[in-house]
Amino acid sequence: MFSVAKAKRQLQMFSVAKAKRQLQMFSVAKAKRQLQMFYLCESEASATKRPAGTEINHTLW
């Protein structure tokens, strides 16, 4: 009985540790993805903002 209880406890501990690790990995991946999206949105926004008078003249093409 002792070895069965020990095996069950080890399996539970392994499952909990695995779940925590997966949750951490998910959180890190989600944070990185959100950060990448933020940087992408910021770079697109700054690329489209031009000071007055610096617009591209399409008649020169």
C-alpha cells in the first residue's frame, strides 16, 4: 500500500508541476505575442504620421 500511495502522490505532483509549467509557458507566450503586437501597432502608427509639408508628391512619379 505504501508504494501505491507514494506512486499516486508522485503522479499528482508531476501532474501539478506539468500544469504549472504549461501555464507559465502559455503566459510567457501570450505576453510576448501581446508585446510584439504592441510594437507592430506602434511602428505602423509612427510610420503613417508625417509632419505637415512632408507628404510624398505623387505627381513626380
